[in-house]
Amino acid sequence: MARETWGSRVGFVAAAVGSAVGLGNIWMFPWRAGTLGGAAFLIPYLILLFAIGVIALTVEWTLGRSTKGGPIVAFQKAGLPGGKYLGLLVNIVMVMIFAFYSLVLGWILRYFIAALTGELLKTHPGAFFEGLAFSKEAMIWQFVVIMLTVAIVALGVQKGIEKANKIMMPALFALLIILAVRSVTLPNAYEGLKFYLLPDISKALAPKTWMIALSQMFFSLSVLGNTMVVYGSYLKEKDDIPLSAVATAFGDTAVAVTAGFLIFPAVFAFGLEPGAGPGLVFVTLPMVFQKMSGGTFFATLFFLLLLFAGLSSTVSMLEVYVDSAITKLNMDRKKAAILLGLLTFIIGAPSALSPYYFESILINISTVYIGPLGALIAALALIKFGIEKAYEEVKKGALFEVPTFWKPWVKYVYPAVIVLIYLYTIYGMLGG
Amino acid sequence: MDAVYIIAAIVLVIVYGPLIWALNKLMKAERASS
């Protein structure tokens, strides 16, 4: 059976941005920018986005397109020793990531419904979150999120993933802009803008900030040797890789930067403490909406925004191993999506009852200890495939000239940077 | 005008500028090939 392809260049970028944009763009980037030099944080971030982020996307898409396969096929065809097993490993990582991510997205779906019905504005957000986070009810919402993802993936690359992203991504930007405009026009919003943007060059140029910016950018772009390899494998030869990488990298960054305009002015306007992570989204911001006029409306829009950001990512996660089942086990797409969705639920469901399993097993193993190795494996596979051949591949359909330094950069600098990020992340985990 | 608003405008141009430029170029290529 012929491999599916993207319907259009813009449809591909929408799907790639959808995969990259996730909850980290909303709850992590603005906080880091605000505390690490304000607007000046963009200096290291944008330099690294060009030097590493755009390159990373071109590496994974080139590997996918040239081998016409997801990680298992790509690593094998590239001639990487043990490629089949390494491909299997990054598939397992993806199952684990989807397993915990679906729980968080389940919380968001529950919050969206609570916002829509007005329930959220009448409760104490802290108590509401504590009652929901690790409960049997959360497991039900997790199941619903997985089934929504299954429904999109089952429809295929063009009719499912591409079509859904072509609706969700413009809607996400529209929601983001509406909410940011509302936020910056609140009384006292200025204090939030000051916190977020006032540049501190010395903080922004400190070596530690560069390392944090690098790690933030790298994880934000979803380059873990799986989703982007699969998405690249649906590219046609006439499709552009380098310009799509620029669009995806900046699309991801634009969402993250705009999220800061939404969060800080609103939080400061009502005298609350800014912060990062789940506490911001599930406790602090609902408090903001409770105090804001039109709070029900804006809370609904906000959780819809998060739902789109999350769903466009979970779709790319499930697609990785659905594609593997289609190509390696000759399974029908619909059957593969349903069966693997159920498998993900079986693996993910215990996380709804055990914070230890959720954090120490699923999150840490998949995103900290093994995840970044996927990016390294993909880079090594492309090097094994042959850097000259890869260079010819990346140039096919390119809408601008790919400089020749792409070759040594991919061969030497990029793998070294991944190792650096990996060591830094592990060091951070060990309390360094 | 206050410096913070000017910085905000610069930041938005820096991140949305390349995104709009790249999307526009991709859309033009799409139209040309269809």
C-alpha cells in the first residue's frame, strides 16, 4: 500500500506546529522569560532556535522523508546498528509520554467543561484541582482524551491529522490573541508586562540562561526522534524542508511568547503570585478568571486553547506507534488506532491514581532519562545514512538555498549539543 | 510612549515577522504548484 502524504505545504506546517506547541509553551516559557532576563531572554533563545532548533527539525524530517518511514524503518534503512530495537525504544518512549500527557489533558478537558458550565467560577480552584488531579474521575477524562485522539488519527494523515490541525492551529492563534488583548487591557496589566518584558541583559547572557534556553527550546520543538521523523516521512519530494522548519520553529515560539502576554498582565492585575507549571494553569489562572468580568467566557476560551494545544500534540504522539503498527504489523489504520489507544489507556490509567507512577515512572523515564536519546539516535541515523546524501535530500523542494555548513553542523555540532542537553538535564535531576 | 510597550511591539515583530514571511512563501509555492 502506498504511504500516505500531506495534502499541502501549509497543512504540514500546521501539523508540525501543532505537534510542537504543547502545554510547556503556555506554562513554562513565559515564566522562564520573565525570570531570566525578560525580553532579553529572546537573545539566547532566538540564536539557539536558528542554530539548533531549525537544524533539529531538518534532521528529523530529512531522515523521515529519505527513508519513507517512522523511527523503526528509518533507523533500519539508514543502516544504524540495532536500528530496529532503537526504533522500538523511541516508540515505547512515545507510548509513555502519551500515557501521562493524556492524564494532564484529561484535567484540561474537565476544566474546560467546568468553565463552560460556570462551575469553575463558583469553586475554590485549589480544592477543585486537588479533588480531580489523582482520582477515578480523572481516569475517565483521560480515557475521553485518548479516544478523541484515536478518532483523529484513525481518519488518516490528510483527512484526520492535517484537517484537524488546519482547524485547531488558526483557532489556537485566534484564541491566544483574543485572550492576550483582554489581559493587557486589564487595569494594572502594566506591572505584569514589566515583569515579563523589562530586559536584564546580564541575566539573559549568563551561561546558565543559555543552557536553560537551549533545553526549553529543544523540548518545545518535540525533537525526540519519533514524532518529527514520522511527520517527515509523509513529505513529498517537492515539499520544502528548511523553510517549513523556520515556520514551525517560529510558530512554536510565537505561541510561547504570546502566552506571556496573556498570563502575567492578568496575574498581576489581580495581585496574584506568578509561577510556572500546573499550579499556574489549574489554580492561579482560574482565580484570575473568577475576579475578571466576563470570567466564564474567557475561562472557557482559555481551556479550549489548552485543549487544542494538547490535542494537536497527542495526535502526533499516537501517530508514531500507529504508523509502526501499520508498516511493521500490516495492521489496518483504524484497528491500530483503537487497539493502541486502549493500550495507552491501560498503561496510563494507573497514573490517575498514583502521583509516584505519574511522575517518577512515566514522566521521568520518558522525558528525562530516555527521551533526549531519541534525538541523538535520529541524528546518528542520519549521519550513518550519509551526510552527502542527506544534504541532497534536504535540498529537494527547498524554497531557499541550504548552506553547505549544514553538513558539518549536523555531523558534529548538533549531536554534541544533544549530549550537552542530556547531561545538563540529568545533572538537574540529580539536584545539581 | 513607555519603553515597555515599545519592547512589547519589538518582541512581537521579531517572533511573528519570520513566521508570517515563511508561511507566505510556502503559500505562494503551493499556489504556484497547484
